[in-house]
Amino acid sequence: MEFIAIDFETHYDKEYSIKTLGVDAYIYHEKFDPYLVAIYSDKIRFVGHPKDFDWSLVHGKVLVAHNARFDKTVFVHAQEVGIIPKEITPKEWYCTADLSVFLQAPRNLLGAARALLGVKMDKSIRDKLGKITYAEACEQGMKEEVDRYALEDAQRCYEIFAKYHDKWPALEQAISIQNREDGARGVAVDTDLLKTYINDLQQTRWKAGNLIPWDWDENKTPLSPKALKFQCKKEGIRCPLSLAKDSPDCISWENEFGEKYPWVGAMRDWRRSNIMLKRLLTVQNRLRDGIFPYTIKYFGAHTGRFSGDGGFNMQNMPRGENMGVNLRSLFIPRPGKQMVIADLAQIEARIILWLSGDMASLKEIEHGMSVYEAHAVRTMGWNPDNGNLKAKDPAKYALAKARVLGLGFGCGSAKFQVLAKTMCGIDMTAPESKATVTDFRNTNPKIVQFWRRLQRDCAWSCGNNYEVELPSGRMMEYYNVASNGNGLSAELVQGGARRVKLYGGKLAENVVQATARDVFIEGMTCLKDMGFTQLFHAHDEYVLEVDQDVKVKEIQNAISVTPEWLKGCPIGAEVSVEQRYTK
């Protein structure tokens, strides 16, 4: 394959950066300056201003970049403003950052070059360019140093792709491209509702701020631990150990004193409204003609799962209302279209049954029973002749759901007590939780054996790497496995990453999550091949933008197909047609 590496260098400063603005708002900002481009291949060595390069050399060629989402957007914008001729059309763009993480190397070029090429790069010049412009660098005699740095980035990108692209399966390459292009295309936003939400939250925050009794700068947070401690001492009440929104102590403190001391509730309201307001302003500031471009990390986790990126996490938007705002409801289909939300039903719960060899439960599911009811039938004494479990005994159904979702990966009793409450609303005493955990393990011996088998195999790998072949054929590595008094540990990324603790349940969770991810991307490919446009995706959920006359059953059937490599595991899907994102 003939390909060319490309790397744009652009101006940034403390206030103006991709980190604060996101890729698209940064590139289309008035301060944007693509002052340098480096082009590298076996035939080309160029570094200079983009207007000085002969762009006909890349026409019809494959381009690679170590963040193709950024470099391709720069390229397109440069064509729009006349820096690059509009008729220049590369054949395809590939991302070596995505290739690197697929190989379980660091995402950044510095780490990727070290892990995959054995090359140590010097990035100190990049830090200097964050403080001065390229012109100023040249005036200070740094031009040769900057040019050499830029060209080396392109060279290392080229070398990574040359050495490893044949180890990147075609399906993975296609998913990398689709994920990037979906983000660049973006999703429409209900701008009127967005403005209403912002206005309402600003008023809520202002009212809450006025109730906080100590002086604070309007440009800063009033959540001062020092001021809070002084106020609590003055009122004669205890001070919370933390103000974190998910701190049990903080929540307890707010519930205990929120009614008697209005400023306690005001602090909570200010914090919550401020967090949500920042999210809304991020959306507003990045809109382009009513469209919100975004980024989602391909292979954002060790298992291959995608993850949030770019300052707005499309993968983890809160459900329902929070401070009067339903964040999900802001995202809508374009005019004349409708939204289809399709998710793989209980995919991980099905996969762990398949991996552990519990074919009896899978048969029940294949014949139409839910995962939770099948679990109750097989391990909790429920008689299916009594009718639908969810309708006939909601409490048992909730417990079955909590057991399936919370106990399949070695969860202990203390943690399960919390999970049962948060996931299913079940109040459980410590002894009840302990008894439930014991019962689950006694009645699900195949799952327990699956944990033990993985832990045994990992332990046998001590002093080496532990390699797991997934059902899809993809390999998942654990590097430099070691054992000490605290149990097993390994590195998840090549090149000396931090160590993580491993045990049978955790390894099982990784394998299940990785397998579910591989099922999910096959569905992404199938839907694209059928001509459906994906707005974005979130974990096991596809969010599509479709024509008004779309046949939902067609979508449901397409993603309910069990891959050949997972034969015997029934795949189900739940699909709904919506006018805005709701699930």
C-alpha cells in the first residue's frame, strides 16, 4: 500500500486550545493558524507552510495521521479557505493513534513511538510553542528545531503505519474511520431548548449563590472548604469530609442540614446547576449551524470499548432530569428525519452465560425468556408456568436483575449491597447481601469456574504476558504479570503503564466486555452497509438518523444476528423511534 504521513502544526495558547474548545470549534476559530505542515513518505520530505506544498502529490493517495480526526478537519478547512486546492482528494485517511491503541500501545505519539518503534522522541519544542508563536520562534533562531520536530512527528507516524498496519484488521480500520466521520458529521441540537435550559440554570445558580453566606468572587466557585468549615463551626454543625457530588458523607450532610440551613441546600444547587451549565455551554460554544460535532475515542478502554473524549462525553450523558434539564433531549434528528435508538439487549449477561458454557439458560433466552427471568428459573426457584416473572412478582424480578447485573463478575457482599440499591432500588441488610452472594455462587457453578479458569491461566503467566484469545479471534494482552501478597497484577498498555490488580471476576468482566464490543462493531458495520446513518453510539446502543418511512423491524433484525464466532448465544435488540434522544 502506498501512503503518505501528514502532520499539521497549529497555533494554540492557554485560552485557545483543542482541550478547551474541541477539535471543530478550535479549527474554525478566528485565531486558528495552520502555520506548518510536515509531509513524509518514502518519496517525500517536506516541512513548511501548507501554501508552499505541491498538494497534487497527495491526490488519490492514502493519508495517515496520528490523530486523523484533527488533521483531516484541518485539511478540509484549509481547502475551504483556499490554502489547499479544493480538487485535491485523498483516497482515504487512517489514524495511527487508533492503530496504536488497537495494539495496546499508548495513544499519544511519544508513547506509541517508544512502545512500537523503540524510539525516544523529544517533545520539549512543542511546549515552547505553547508560549510563543511560530514567527516568534523563527525570530529567536528556533526555525530549524521546530521544522525538525514537525518532520519527525510525520516520520514516526509513517513508520508506525508501515510496520503495523497489516496487523490492524480491515473491520477495525473501517470502524476507526466510521467513528471519526460520525463525530465530524455531528448531531443536530434543539437550540431553542438549549437557550431555555441555559437561561433557567443561570437563574438557579444566581439564586443559590445569593444564599451562600460568605463572600466569594463571581468568577470563582463559592465551594470553598475553608469558608465552609468556618461557617459550620459558626452554626455548630458538623462539616462534611468532602464536597464531591457522589460523596456519601456529603449527601448525608445535605440531607441532615439542608432544610434547617438554606445555604446548605444552596451549595448543593449551585454545584449541580454549575456542572450542568458547563455542559450546556460546551454544546452551545461548539455548535456549527445547529450541529454539534463531537469525538468518541476508538478503543478507549483496554477491552476495546469506546470512551468519551473532547470535553463532552457522548457515552455518558445522565438519564432523566437533573436541575430541570434533560441533557439527552437536546439531541434531535435533522429536519425531515427521525431518530431510531437501538440497543443490544442484556448483551453482557448473555455473553457470560455463553463463555461459561451455561447453554441451558441460553436456550430459555432463545425461546423468548428475558435474561433475568431465565436466571430466576434456573437458580431462584421461579416456575415459568406461573406466568411472566416481571408482571407476577416484581420484587423477585428486581432481585434477579440485581443478581445478574451485579454478581456475574465476582462482586463481594458489601459492594453488592450498594449496587442492589442503586441499580434496582433494593434495600438489603449486610447479612442478606452476604447470603445472596453465596447463593449466586452456589447456584451458578459454571460462572464461578469461568472466573477460576481465567485466574489460574493468568497466574501461570507470572513473569510473562498473559494473552487471551477472544471468541472473535482478537487477542487481548496483559503485560508483565506479577504476583505478590496483594494478588495478581499486570500492565494493560505496552511500555510500562501503571499496574492494575487482577482476579478471576475482573478478568471475566474484561473478556465479556471485549466480546460484547466485538459483537457491537459488527452491528455498526452491518447498519452502515445497509445505508443507515449513525448519529452516535453509547456503549451497547446505536443512535441512528433515518428517513420517515424506515421499517424498524429491518433494523432490529439486522443487529439481532449472532456472529458465526458466537454461535449458540442468542442476540436480541430493543428498538424505538424517537424525535429526540431519550434513553
